[in-house]
Amino acid sequence: MDDGCGIAPEDLDRIFDPFFTTKPVGEGTGLAISHQIARSHGAELAVESRLGEGTEFTLRFPAPDTLESRDPPPGHSG
């Protein structure tokens, strides 16, 4: 969790929208891209924020149903 100014409640529903920003300078693409990358991997990017206290982002990946058998890397004998 950071200790910044936090995100206003009315903005929380929009922070993952492409090009949304509350800053005078910026493109507003960082969180939208991060959210899309997470979703493309079956993950969830969640946010909790309190004005005047800060914001916390949590990235949750799903656990695999089974572990895949993988060949060891070249040169690894194990």
C-alpha cells in the first residue's frame, strides 16, 4: 500500500478505463494495460483506496488445476 493521496470513490469505477486520468499530464493507459494483461492470464487486478491514506493494488492469479510436467532447462540434470 502506498501512502499517497488515494483515489476518490467516484473515480474507482473508471481507473481501468483506457485514457482515464485525473492528472493534468499523462495518457491514462498504464492501469488499463495492466488490467488487460492480468485478465488475459486469467488473473484479477483489484484495488482498495482511501482518500488521504493511499491505495493498494492486488494481483491474484488462479491456481492451476494440475501442475504441468515440464522438461528441465538445457544443461540441467535434475
